[in-house]
Amino acid sequence: MHIKSNIGATLAIAMLAGILAGCGNGKAKDTGELVYITDFKAEDFVDLGEYKGVEIEVAAPAVSDDDMMLYIKNAFADYAEPVDGRSVEMGDITNIDYEGKMDGVAFAGGTAKGAELIIGSGSFIPGFEEGVVGMEIGQTKDIKLAFPDPYKNNPDLSGKEVVFTVTLNGISAPSVTDELVKGLALTDIGTVGEYEKYVYDNLMAQAQADFEERRMDAALAAVEEGSSLKTPPQGMVNRMKENLTNTLTSYAQMYGMGLQQYIAYAYDSEVEDYEAFLLEQAALTAQRYILLAAVADKEGILVTDEELEAEFAEMAERYGYESADAYKEEIDVDAHREFQLVQKAREFLGENAVVKSPDAQ
């Protein structure tokens, strides 16, 4: 998991969803505390603006030739062999020498010889691999770039303009044949052409899913901008903070980091007071939940007991529980119902938004 900076609606919701199946029942002992959206009227904590037909810009789902090439070459990377007579393409395994300079002076960690780089892997800073595409074996080229800002691997290089002098030593790539495709043992797929269609369909399905997420995010952001969000109930914020802390702590342990170190890594920023930072993120998440709950109230969006029970039965089978009831004993049922409700409201906003392409004139 890698969390991008400026936590968005999708992250806030998805992160909390990730801990719902795995925490004990978190319902507050003090029943007077406002902890869940069912404990109060959402409209008391948000002045909802226009939420249907909001205009948003989201690029349409698409699969490029480069996407296809990278996927297929990665799938058969074990069969890569040296190639010549052509320039570097997406997905190629290249052998390069490079030297990075800032203001004409080589900087630490910016030089290597005989380095292996898969083009399209995202191993180097943005623009580097794209700069290698089209190079011929034996060619040397200067690639002018700027480091990301912030750049967590070396904060001293954040945002700095540099020049990489790159020499291409060799190219390797697989030659995909019907025989290799048959070796994958995919149903009804035995030729390169059939495999390419299979790859395209899978990539397009992922692109469509990504589009739906971006559409919902953009719609929620637009509605949020046109609404007035009030201070959320502290009980709800506290619960969100506990969930967020538990989730990040789990990932920090997975990566062998402390919580503060992982937060700096995950959010691409140094956080001096991580408790205050988590509280701020929790409050933002609570506000978005309340906004979505207000939309659900307006539109009569509900989560039925039948829907929840069907999902609990599915999750129990997936995770090896004896029954849906056994699964429910391990989760916060109220939080799960709440999450499903805001997800439905998110989907409603996305479906009712007016989508325009960023390229439209």
C-alpha cells in the first residue's frame, strides 16, 4: 500500500473499510456520545449544496499500446533475450550507464554502470524511463529532469533540476509466440492474437474501475466544495482516528517502521506532531461521511438488513468463518453498515455527475 499525499475521499473511505473486518466491536459505551452517523441527523452538521449534475473533469478509460506492450513483456520476462536492430520500447529490459549532475556536479547516488532497468517499471524518477525510450544501443543521451517535490529518498534533491547522461549498453525482450502463450494454460487462449485480446480486456476492465473511482472522487470533491462542512461530532472523530491509527500502525509494522516514520513515508511529508495530523485526517473523513450521509438522507438511500446479511455470508465464506454470525462477532456491524451507506451515496454522486474530458475544448 502506498498512500498519496493530500488524502482524498477514496483513501479516507477505503482505509476505514480496510479495518472494519478485523477490529473488535468499537461502539461507544457512553450511548449519549455521537459516534456513528445513525446517532444524529447528518443535516445538523453540513449545509449541503448542489449534489446532482455537478460538472467534473475526468479522463475517459483507455488502454494504450504502451500499456499492452509493458504488460505482455512483463508476463514473459523470464524468456527475454538480447535484441538488436531497433530502439528501446516500453517493457524492454535495458542495460544502461548513467551519471546524474546538478549544476554540473555529480550528486551522490546518481551514478551507476551496467544497471538493469525495465522501461515502464517506475523504478526511476518520472521522465527518466520515458527518456530512454527510443534510444539505440551504444547511444549516449542527456535527459533533463527535476526530482519530485517532496522526494523522500533524499530530501536534499526535492524539486532540484538535474541532467542524467545515459548510455544504452543493451536491450533484452521476450519474443512472444503461440507456444509461450499456450504455456500459460489460459482457457480458450492459445495464440498471440487471442492473448493480446485477453490482455486488452483485462487492462480495460481495470481502467474502467479506475475511471469509476476517479469519477466518484471528483464528484464528491465538487459537492464538498459547494457545501458548508461544520465541525463533526468529537465521538465520531475519535473513532475515525482510532481506526486510522490502527490501520497505519498495521502497515508500519508490515514495513518494519515506527508509526511516525511510516506516516512520513506514506504521505510524502514529514509530520512533527503525528497525533495532531491523524486527528486532522480523522476529522476530514468524518466530515465526508456526514456529507455523504446527508446525500443518502435526501435521496432515500438505504442499506437493508438483507444486503448486509448477504455480504456477511460472503465474507464469512471468504475468510473461513463457520457462519455469518461468527464473522459478525469479529467486526463492528454498525461501522460496516455506515460504510456501505456512504459507498452507496458516493456511487450516486458519481453516476449523477456530468463528466467532461480534460481535453474537451
